[in-house]
Amino acid sequence: MDIENKIRKIEDEIKSTPYNKATSHHIGKLKAKLSKLKEESLQRKSSASKGKGFHVKKSGDATAVLVGFPSVGKSTLLNELTNADSKVGDYLFTTLEITPGIMEYEGAKIQIFDIPGIITGASKGKGRGREILSATRNADLIIPVLDVFNMEQINIIQKELRNIGIRPNESVPDVKIEKKRLGGVNIASTVNLTRIDDITIRSILNEYGIHNADVLIRDDVTIDQFIDCIEGNCSYVPLLIVLNKIDLLENKVLEDLRSKIPEAIPVSAEKQLNINILKKEIFEKLKLIRIYLKPQGKKADYNEPLIIKKGSNVKDVCSRLHRDFLKNFRYAKIWGTSVKFHGQKVGFDHVLNDKDVLRIIVKK
């Protein structure tokens, strides 16, 4: 039996097995086998298509990728968001290569890629789908583009992304698995586990050949999430859904559609509707903040902020600027909402807020 038939057989068994406490360990074992087979299948296909992938050089403060079926308007949208010149046409598969563009917003330079349209079965290699989707793995944001007449495509897109190891809009589960030479499997959790039990955990570990390990779980994880933690090859990328071609619908019809996917941003790339709203949402979804640098004896530079990720601290900024700031750092002064008073002295570990003014004092 070839690998694809094995996958289908296990998938059928999972579907036909009722999930309950008595069968959870068996389903966990089946899902572990399935995940291993899928990974093996992906590795084979990756080897077969070696050298045929889509490669781009990343630049800017963050990277977003437009994903969608052919003719949903990705190229037109890219041209409206950025300085790119992507081909536009009303026929299928206009875009045959990846087209990058830079979106400038609030001082940030965000690189956006328009990748070729995908089709159902892309994650299994149809239409060069695996090569195309691989461009999304290292993105900071994935932007599925739907048109108003094909909103159900979002379910297909999310399934195809999951099949290549992307976990859209999920955070990394807080699970630590430390393998040992002896001692068996010891499981500890800091939360009440409602979706997986010790027997299932041991069954999954056994399938991966892990018989001695300390397992610490701090999230109420599912079977699938626990398997992801063992394999450790998933990409956790936020999703921002865009509903394009809203100019083709009456307001009432549009409102009915939006109720189905309330988180989607409605736009018309062709008519330039809501493009600025979309830019703002991209910036916020990327969780970027602006830091204004204030050199000694000079005013803060409000024209060119330093763009960093939310949650970054003073040490992160010093690393971005120059290694000498790390080596010779004494302290920093902050003016902004992250401190109790203007000009407060802080150290490396101080977490910055959006629009903080920062002055770094170094050893002379």
C-alpha cells in the first residue's frame, strides 16, 4: 500500500471512530500515525520538486502574503496597497511568479507578496501548490483574499495551509517535552486538561518512540496540538481575511455576507474602496509599534520612527541599532506611556509602548 492510500485509510478510520473517553487514546495514536505519514509524504514531494520553489528576498519591517484562488483580485489589491506593478487580468492564473511590493504606513515599510493563485489540493502538489504555499511559512501575516461570490473558499484555504504545517491564528501551545534516557514518562500540568488525558498522551508518545520523558503542559491542548508540539515543525501565523469586489453587491447583500465572516475586511481593489482601512488593519494585525529616537542634545526624530514588534524591550532596540549600544549601554530615558513620568530612567528589560520617545545613554 502506498503512502497516500495509508493516509486515506487512517483518515477514514478516524472519521468512523466515535470520540469518547474510551477511544481517545486510540484516536490519538491514529492521529500521530497520520501526522507522521503526512510529513513523510511532504518530504518526498519536496525532494521531488527540489530547486523549483518560489524564492524571494525579504525586506522591510514585516512581511505579509496575499493568498487566494485565481482571479480573486490579489494583483489589483497588491498594486493598490504597494508600489508594485503586478500583472492584472480577468483570466485565470495571471500571476505566475511571486511579486513583491512595499506598503508604507505610519513610518513602517511592510513587504507584501502576491503569490500565484492556489487550487483545491494545492498542499498535495496540485498546480505547484506546495511550492506556492511554502512562501507563506515564514510570513508575519497571511492575507487570504476572497471575492464576494466565493466566500466558502476560506475553508479550503485554511485547510490547505494546515496541511503544510501552518496554524493560522493560533498561538504556540505551552508544552515542554524533555526526553530522558530512563525513568519512564512523567506528566505534569498546571491547568485542568479537558481535551486530552494521560493515557492518550502516553499513547501518542509511544507512537513517536518516546518512552522516557518529562512532559509539562501549561495549556488545555487538544490531541492535534500535542502532536504538533512533538513534531515541532509548525508555523504559527496570524490571518487577516479580505473580502474583495464589494462594489459588485448591494449593501443589504453585503451585510448578509459579512455576518458570516464578521472578521473579514470588505474592500474593492478595483474601485479603491476601504484600502486605507485595510492598511491600518494590516499594521495592527502585525502588532508593530513606533519608537521615536532622541539623540543626546537633539530633538526626537518624529519623521522616521523605528518600527519594532509589540512587547519589545530596550535591549531589542539596542540590538537593532548597533552592537556598540549593547556593549556600552548604561541606561535609557523614556518619554511616553510605558513610564510613570517623562524622562524616566530604565534598563535593558523595560518594555516599550507605541510612540515612546527613547534616548540611549552609553559609556563614554
